[in-house]
Amino acid sequence: MPTSSASTTDSARSAASGGVQSLERAFDLLERMADAGGEVGLSELSASSGLPLPTIHRLMRTLVVCGYVRQQPNRRYALGPRLIRLGESASRLLGTWARPYLARLVEETGETANMALLDGDEIVYVAQVPSRHSMRMFTEVGRRVLPHSTGVGKALLSGFPPEEVRALLGRTGMPAATDRTITTPEGFLAALEEVRRQGYAVDDNEQEIGVRCLAVPVPDSPTAAAISISGPAGRVTESMTERIVPVLQQVAVELSEALATPGAAPTA
């Protein structure tokens, strides 16, 4: 039977890396299921991956037995509960790996640096390096906030389609944290358009009066992530924004490249 082009590519990649082809295929299927965002059928996975149905069936059966995939009553497949523990551990490690890059941000900007992820409909802070100033901002690692009133929330959601953003806002609501908080979907979507245009997001007294935050997404992150600096509005001024944003963007790119390097923990 002829070998598919996808199988040939897999074989060449596995041989070059010294890896195990079946493992590479299994993880590729898990990522395709995650991208699908719901249930998938074997024929859909075969069409998208280029692998033959018997191979897909064998791999999925193994993943089901291990608990990483669940077969639904309708015979379609969904990601399994055992992945939750792996995801939680990986998120904690992502914060650990980011700390050297956040430390560089503090050194170059003088302000507190944060990293945040989108977890469901909420923003969760996974890492922070505090400013050395006596007056500084502090956000507890693990804190969860709604996206619409934060710079990292704007940075993260700027890459999402408008209809997905509207759906998220509909689920969370848009309560006002201050009198500067954006509280309408139209206003927030306009703010996201501004983020895409200028390449960074601003929280200008929207989460807390007297605090200004600048944030950028981490490009090509394995999960939606953003980094930011925050400080008193009297220090994080418009003129300082012009100096800080290029530093934020450069560090985000370097962190992205480090996270994409196979088999190595990122170091700044």
C-alpha cells in the first residue's frame, strides 16, 4: 500500500530527531483536537493529519485507555481529564521560565513585570518580578481577573475573532472596576482594534485608579499569553510609554523563541 506524504514526512522527522514516530503522531492528534475546540471524529482527524484511518484508530484507542482522550456516546472524541493535571503543571513551569525575562523588563523599565495567561474566560497571573521602587505595584501570582479591565486581557484578546470576544464578554459581564473601565462590548472591541494597530495594550486607570499598565502578547506562545509592566500613573507616562513598549515587544519575541526551542528550558 502506498505511503502517505504525511507518513513519509513523519518518518523523516523522527529519523532525523531520533524520536518515536508514534509519540509524535499522538501529540499531533492531541494538538489538532485542542485546535478544534470540541469533539472530533476519526475521519476529520485523518483528513487534517493525512494519516490513514487504521493508524488514527490505533493511536486514539491508546490515548483513551491512558485517559488523555475520552470517547463520547456519539462515538466522537474529546480531550480527556488527565490532560488537566499536565496543563496545570505546564502553566506553572511557563511562569518559572518567564521569570528571567520579566527580571530583564524590571531592570530596563524600573517597573513591576507580569506574565498572564487566558484560562477559560479569565486572566490568571502566572509570574511576577516586582519593581525595586518603594512605591510599586503588586499582583499575587494565581490571581484571576476579568479580561476587559486589564492591559494583559486586551493584549491576549486582540488576537481573537470579534465574535469570540463578544461571546466571552457575554459570559463574564463587564463590571466597572473604576470609572475608567470599558463597560460595553463595542468600546472593548474598539480598544482591541487600537491594540492591533499600535502593537501594545494600555490599562489606563481601568483596573485600579493611579495605576497604568502596558502589555503585549507573547507571539506564537503554546497557550495565549501576555507580558506587561505596571506602575504608578505618574511614572508610566505617555513619554515613558514610547521607551518601554519596544523593550516589552523585544522581550516578548525572545521569550516566544525560547519557548519554541525543543527540549530546552528558556533562559534570558
